[in-house]
Amino acid sequence: MALDHGNLALLLGAFLFGVGVCGVLLRRNAIIVFMSIELMLNAVNLTLVAFSTSLGIEAQVFVFFILAVAAAEAAVGLAIIISVFRHYELVDIDRVNLLKW
Amino acid sequence: MVALQHAATAAEGGAFAPILPTLILLLPLAGALINGAGAFLWKDNRSIPGLVGPAAAIGAFGIVLANFIGWIQADPGGAIIVPLYTWMASGGLHVGVDLQFDQLSLLMMMIITGVGSLIHVYSVGYMRADPGYSRYFSYLNLFIFFMLVLVLGSSFPVMFVGWEGVGLCSYLLIGFWYENKEFASAGKKAFIVNRVGDFGFLVAMFLLFVHFGTLDFVPLLAAAPEVLIFGGSVVTVATLMLFLGCAGKSAQIPLYVWLPDAMAGPTPVSALIHAATMVTAGVYLVARVGVLFALAPVTQALVAAVGAGTALLAATIATRQYDIKKVLAYSTVSQLGYMFLAVGVGAFTAGIFHLMTHAFFKALLFLGSGAVIHAMHEAYHATHAHDDPNDMRNHGGLRRFMPITWATMWIGTLAISGVFPLAGFFSKDEIVWSAGSYGYPLLWIVSLVVAVLTAAYMTRLMVLTFHGENRSGKGVAEHLREVPAVMWIPVAVLALLSVVGGWINIPAALPLPDVAWLHHWLEPVMEPARHVMAQQGFQAAHVSPIGGGEALWAGLATAIAIATVVLTFRALVHKRYAAAADSAAPTGLGGILYNKWYVDELYDRIIVRPLIALWRACWQVVDVRLIDGSVNGLAGTGKIAGWAMSLLQTGRVATYLTVFVAGAILILGTILL
């Protein structure tokens, strides 16, 4: 497999996704976790763009969908984090555990 | 099984078409509906129910009277069926709502609407102050309707509708003052005890249908002597089951216990339902299907024995009761026993004859006792006393205050005691004579003893209530008044009937004009049964079991009755009684009789309590342990499983994310690899 631009982009996308997953799993700061999720979304965007050379323009259309959803998600997510912070004065996801029985 | 055509009997004599047959039923039903609506719409209106109720009954009586006269003039002979509509038609079963006009149903309708009308008029005065005035007349009209359905029904199922309907009305009227728990329970007791009897009625109906393929009286009874074997098991079981129904409805051993408690209802109800009409439905049924009973000598003997036993048992209890209505209630049970004795020995006409005269004099006695209770109640009300107006120990000397009631009650007492020439003499004498002449010496002696007891307890009732000193308490006596005319006029009419009612059937043996009108009248209905009995060799003798003819024993019976009345009167009239509140409970034999031979207590021990124990076991073991246990066990399992699963919900976002990623990797790995 030749290391052309397309393949490089796919590798970068996979790498960024992996970084995002690690960030989500390992970090405890809600803002960082949130940024990692954004990183994963953008890694997917990059992957889709890279695939568009072989799959056609539909892949790039999906990118816009994801951008729109990500924007909405960012607005809601940040609002939740701000509310949580105002209430607890912290953003450590290990100590915010009210979502249980 | 014999297939029988559903067809009306061809008229033999003159042509007769029943006059307005449906209106006889519809008038009381309309009265019931109007008054039933009135109980909600014009609650405090006294004049509408007071007019509609009696008018419905009197209107029905008028039509019945027209039919009665029309029948006598035309004399059509056999039964006339008026078909209304088909109720059930399924395979071999065809049940039409048809009305049967014949001599027996016309006579019964005359009694029901005639005595019923008088009691409706009386009720206008008796219930005047009751808040449930409209509801009362609604029930009373409804009762007349169902009672007419009972006697007019031309088949077992239609009769059963009336049979159940009068039971319902009886229940509603016993528990009329339902705020009183004891009264409401008395209504339930009557209803439940009657269910036992109705079971018998239904079983008999099924059994007869299997063997006849029809349930209409006319074809069924006509075919009975050919289809059924004399004394065979089918007819014996069927008639025994029918008699169980009669024992429930007509308060015979062992199902008589509901009738004395039924006195909880208003007194006119006791007169109409629990003395004159409904409780005699059993006697009517036996007379209606007399052929079947004639074919079953075992049942006949049992009916006669149960009748005599009931007559004796109830008469002994009546001698020691203090509640004026209880005395009359046991007296009614006792007289019903007489009627069953009559139909049991095969003297069907004598049973119906006593049914009729008993309707007159017992309605009279109940309405008279109602007048006494009414006057006592008013007097206690005026003086704010709370003594029992029903207790004869609180009465005494009422003759001075209520002369009309006193006089009419004496007529009723002499009539029921069998004093010549009042109604009871002729009917009772015929029953006693039939028991002797048809060859039942033991039952004959019992019936004579009961005649003596009847005279004794009725004289005791009169002495305690109307003679001696007044014991009603301080200041009460000056408030005692004779009842208004609307109440005493019906009583006076009944007193007249109690005098002349027996003259329609004067035995030939007596040195009097031979007026066997009732025998001739009922002959077409009773003839098949008498024919069967004559074929089998049941023939009345002309001498009593210990010798002497009918005239001699009739004379002896009335002499015994008069002697008992006079002796009891003289023995009791100067005795001093304490008022109810100051009296000690009777002891010894008197105590046993006062407590009704402890039959209610016996039933409580052997039936009610074991049943309650059984239901309690069903509740606590089957229901609580088994059913509730399994249902709750399933729910509990789900709850524990849910709790275990809920432990996965840590509430930490990190855990969820980890699991989520692990899951995603797992799924992707599965797909890719």
C-alpha cells in the first residue's frame, strides 16, 4: 500500500480518533473530555474527506451533517458543563455521579 | 322423550276471550315505574304515590273482576292461553311468554289484586309519615306485577320469572328500612334461604324438560300420566325438587326460618307478601302441577308430613312470642303447614280454599296489628318514649282506645281459630277432615292439636294486646287513638270477607245448604290429579280414623276451638303482666319456645359457621397464600433482579464511556474479524 495523500489522511484520522478515545477514557476534567469528543468527531470528518476520493461526493456531504451536529452538541454540552460547574464548583466527572439509581 | 305440540287447549264450553289480558300486568308495572321515578323526581310529594300506587292495584283488580265474571258467564271449561311473544326458541326448547287463564289463575288473581288493593289503600295511611313513601309504593306495585306473572305464567320458566321477582320484592321490602343493619340482614336472610329452594325449582324444571320436551303446563300435565310411571324415580325426584322450591318460598321445614325475620319490613308488607300472597305461591305451584304430585306418592306423603310438622312446630313457637308480628308470622308458617298438609294428602282444593280464607283473615290480623303498632308508635312519638311498639307486654287494654281494631281483630282471631261460621272453620275443617279421611291418622291428630294451639295463641295475642290493664307507660295512654278511616276501612272489608269467605264451599255433610262452589270451580284444574289418585286407589273414607262422620268432627272441632278460646281468655285475662322493660327472660319450656326451639342457633352452628370457616380457609390459605403468594413471588423476583442490575448504574460518566468504547470495539471487532 503506497503512502499517498489519501492514505496519509486516513492514518492521521485514525490517530486523531485514537487520541480522542484516550482522552475521553483517561481524563477526568469534563472540558478535556468534551474536547476529546470534538477531536473524535473531526477525526471522522477527516476520514470521510479522505474516503470521498474513492466513494464520491456523498462522503463530503456527511461532513457537513457532522459539523452541524457537532456545533449543536457543543452548545448543549458546554451549557451542561457550565451548569454543573455553577452547582458543584468543579468539573471532575468522577465526582459528578448523580446519574444513578 | 315425547315431542309435544305447543298449542292452546281448545275451548270446550262457551267462547271466552280474556278481557285486556296484558293490561292486568301492565297497570301494576306502570305504577311501579311511575312511583320508582317519583322516588327521585318528586321525593316529598305524598299525593302522587298515594294515588298512583292504589290506583294501579285497584285498576288491575277491576280488570281481573271483569274477566272473572266473564268466565263465569261464558264458562269455557279448559285453560285459555294468551300468547304474548316467543321468549326462547332453541332446538327442542320453545318458551313463550304466554298467559294462562283458567279457574285457578283467575281465583289467585282475584286474591292477589283484591287483597292487594285493600293493602295498598291501608298503606296510604300507614306509610304517610315515611320518607320513602314513593319508593314503598313502587316496590309494592312491582310485587303485584311479579305475583301476577307467577300465577298467569303458562310455563315453568315464566312462572319462575314471577317466582324470582316476588322474591326480589320481598327482599326489597323486608330491608325497606335499610339504615337498620338488622333489618337489612333479615332481607338478605330471606333472599339466601330462598336460593336453596330455587335450586330445587330449577333442577325440577330441567328434569321435566328432559322427559317431556316442553315446559308448558297444559301439554306437560296432559301427557304426564302416560310419560311418567306412577311412583317412578323421575317423577319422585322432580316433585321432591319442586317441593324444595315450595318449602323455600312458602316457609316450610327446613327453610321456614326466614319468614319470622321478614317481619322487619313494614306491616302492610307482612300482610300482603308474607301472609296473603307470596308465601302461598308454593301451595299454588303444588296445586298447579297436582298431577305430578299425584303420580309421586312418596313426595305426597313427605309434603303432608312436612306440612303437619311445620304447622305443629310453628304453632308451639307462636304460643310464647311477645312481638305481636312474630306471633302472626309463626301463625302464618303454621297455617301454610296446614295448606301443605292438605295438598299432600291429595285434597288440592282444600289447600287452595285455605289459601284463600287465610289470605283474608291473616291479612286482616296483620293489618290490625299494624294499626296497633301505628297507634303505639304515634303515642310513643308524642311522649318521646323509646319502648318497643311491637311488644305485646307494652300493650294491654287497647280495646278502650281502638274499638274498631279490637272488634275486627277478634273476628280474625275467631276465623283463624276455626269458629263456626267464619271462613277459617270451613277451610280448616276440610283440611283436618281430609287428613283423617285419606288415611293419615297421625297427621290428623297433629292437625287437631295445631287447631287447639292456634286458638290458644291467637286468644293470648288478643288478651295481651287489647284486654287487661294498659302497660304502655306513663302518659302514653292519653295519646293512643284509633287509626284513621283510610286504615280501618280496608280492615273492615277484610273482616267481612273473613266472615263470609268460607261460605263458598260448605261441605255436603253439614246440615247446611250444600254450596260446593269452589270444588265445582276448581274441578277442571284438579280433575286430572284426582283421576290419577282414584286410579291408584286413594279414596277418601267417610269416617275418621277413630270413627265418627264429617259432621260430627266438624261440630267437635268448632266446639274445641270455642272452648280453647274461652278457656285461654279466662286464664289469661286477669293475669298481671310486666312491661317489656321490667320482664325477665322466660325460662324452662317457655324459654325454649321463646327462643324458637333454638333452630336459628342450630342452623348457625351446623351451616352458617362451618361455611364461614370454609370461606375463611379459602381466603387465608388459597387466596392469601397460594394466589397472592405466587403473584407477589413473581413480582418479588422481578424486584430483586432489577436491584441486581441497577448496580451496573454507577452514575460515573467515566464508567459509561469505558463500557461504551469497549462495546464499540467489541462490535466492530466482531464485524471486521
